[in-house]
Amino acid sequence: MTNFLDSSTSPAHSLGTKDDAALDADSRKVDPRNKLNDLSSTEWVAETVSVWAQKGLGARHPDTRIERQHPAPFSFTDVGRLIRFFTKAGAVVLDPFVGIGSTLKACALHGRRGIGFELNEEYVTLTHERLLSEVGFAAIEHSQIIQCGDARILTQELPTDSIDFVVTSPPYWNILHKEDHKARQERIQRKLDTRYSDDPRDLGNIGDYASFLSDLAGVLGECGRALKPRKYMAVIVSDFRDGPRYITFHSHLAEALQDHSLELRGLTILHQRQKRIFPYGYPYAYVPNIHHQYVLILQNAKAK
């Protein structure tokens, strides 16, 4: 069995009464009863708002050079928000579909130990390059680990009850195979990848939706086995269209994961306000520009 776990105040306001200053200081303290994270009450409440605006570095930022090589990167800043809320410093975080390494970068920056699985060797290489160039010593100091291989196999090798938090943005079935306006204008013209890989083991290449959903739920179920009792999993997904049908992927996945003792505790809507608008359906039919993702917040319901 592979052991993936080997590793080496701001000032008070100048105005206001002493009571105001005391209240302000109290709002920045971490309650000793808080076993979930290292946030103060003020920070905690802000993160429970059910709609977030997606935050990235901006297309012109130099640190997006490697991130752009992936056809569906997820912002490390948004991953970081989830990591900070659902873990304490030093916790072990797993991403079974780590892609270009956004979760590992967020772990390094926030003092967590990240484990990532990725099928595509090119993205594994780019993740190492990204951690070195964008994070540096912190990536080594906090033991960020990436394994190249099939998540269906690698998750089975994880020790039971060894992970503090799981966060991932898995493939959304085979929607990257559809070369629409966006793919042609934003990826193909720039000679960038338009799909994860051509590997038959890739979940993004499964032709049948029911088979894809079953395989994905199986991977996340294994992650749930490795997850400590009562700990959390955050899965970032989007609904999508398959021809004229609108597929409510987020609800299908949440229902499938109930069979693996992963119970839905809530949804966060991630508003992708920076995305471009395309003339889907015009001038014949209504076709939505989907500018949001869902963050499924699940809790491992197995007994301690």
C-alpha cells in the first residue's frame, strides 16, 4: 500500500469606546470550541453566505501562464477559501482530480498538506513547475504530493480515516468534447488543450452519462472512506446541456453520493461573472449562458 502521508492582528480602531474596541478584538479571536477551522466568528459568518463571486488573478497576471494550459482550471483562491473554512493549519487535504495543481498551491499558501491525483502526465509535470515558480519553498515545506495515475485505483490505496478534507472539481462528463463558440474562440485558435486527455481511463471520455456518474461516485466514495468521520468534502461542479437536454449534474451527483455515506449539508453558488457571453441558440431557441458553478458541501456521515 502506498503511504501518501509521509512528509517531513491588526490594531484596534483609533476611534470609538473601549467597549467598541473590546468587541472588535473579540470578533477576531478564534473560539476555543472551534474544532473545524482557525477562523474568528466574523470570518466564519462571511464564508457561510450561499453565493460567492469567483476570484481569479486576471488573464494578464504572470501566474496564469501555466494555469491556462489546462482546459478547465479552477481558481486556487476559491479553493483556498474552502480549505481555510473546512480545515485547521497542518491538515491533510485530498484532491483526486487535481489537474493543474490549484488545490496543492492553495494548500502550500495556507499551511496545509496536499495530496493530488492526476491521470495526465503533462499536467503532473506542469503542477511541479507551477508549485516551484509560483510558490517556491512553501510547496516543499508543507509537503505537497502529486501522484500520476487513475483516481479509481489511487483512492483505493489511501488509508481509511486519514484525510481531513476533500476538495475537487471533477470532469463534467464529456462536455469538453463539444467544440462550441467558446472552445473555438478561446482554446482552438490559441492551440490550447480542449479536453483533459485522449486516455480511455479518463472519466471525461466516458460516452454514457450513467456510467460516468457511477464511476465518479465510486471515486468520491473511496475518498469518503479515507475521510475522517464527520469531516467534509467540497465538490465543485456545473450543470450542462447535452443537445437540447439540460442535465442537473449537481443534483444527480449529490443523490449518488448518499449511497457512500456522504450527506449533502448545503450548496454554494459560485458566480463566474468574468465569463464571456456567447450567442447560444440565437435566433431560434433559448439556450442559457451558464455563468455559475455549484459547490456541493458534503459531510462524511459514518460513525466515529
